[in-house]
Amino acid sequence: MPELVRMKNGVVPFGYRMSDEHSGYLEPVENEIEYLEKAIMYVHNGDLSLRSAADWLFTKTGRRISAMGLSKHSKKRAEQR
């Protein structure tokens, strides 16, 4: 069973979806999280801008994320390291 995360506000973050079985909880979407990690790596390496990486993520996953949203994920990941 995937690790569930309690919904904090009305926005479902990139890499998660609403759980069908547990109301008020989110479950991870593995392929979105993998692509998110790759996009962050591309930005940190200077291969893509935040805007280009956000567009790349949409192409790969079909789910939109703003450049600012990607920046927040990137900063959060950097703090965790």
C-alpha cells in the first residue's frame, strides 16, 4: 500500500492524487514523482530553465505545474538533502 499523506488544503500537489479509498488523504503517483525528480535535476544542472522543465513535465505526465511550483519543489528537495 502506498504511503498516504493527509490533505492540507484544497490543492493536490504534483506527484499525488486524491485517494479513492481514504477520504481526505493523498496517495503518491510514482511516475510523476520520478519525472519531478528528473526535472529538478535538469534545472540544478542548468540543462533546463524552470519554465522549460515545467513544460517538459507536462509533456511527460499530462499534468501541469507552474515554474513557481517547480521552484518550490526544488527548494524543498534541496533543504531535505
